[in-house]
Amino acid sequence: MSGKTIDPEAVEDAIRRLVAERGEGKTICPSEAARALGGPHPDGWGPLMQPVRKAAIRLKQQGRLSILRKGKVVEDDDFKGVYRLSLPRADEA
């Protein structure tokens, strides 16, 4: 993956597919999306963590994804630390 650019739409598609497969009320780690795109070796998926974060924020802004920290939905887009991704939660409406 080194030196290659990844299509942001492909990143969004991977995230949406994984959270849909996991199901309502369940979360995925952002690294799962990066690994789905870049393969199992850290040299492949590691550089994709930032594009995954950016795609997750875009999907959250569109109401298509929830971003959670410590089990709670994040409100702002400049959150820090470990986070998880899920289908939109009912308590966000």
C-alpha cells in the first residue's frame, strides 16, 4: 500500500459494509476497516488509519455512522483517543 492513494469512497464502503455485517448495537474497530483495505500486515493497513478516521467523520456528519468513545457517541469531530464505529444509534435522533 506504500506510496499508493486510496479512494475515499472505497474507505467509506468498507466501513459501511463492516458495521452493517456486525449489526445494530455492535461496534467495529477502525483498524478492521483499514485491514480490510490494506491487508493483515501493519505496513499495509497502518497508513490507512487516518483515511479511515476521515471517512468515519464524513459518514457521521451524514448521519450514516456513529463514532463512540468509552461507549458514548462523540459529538464533535476533533475527538481524541481510541474510538469505535457502529451503525447510527437511536439515541442520536
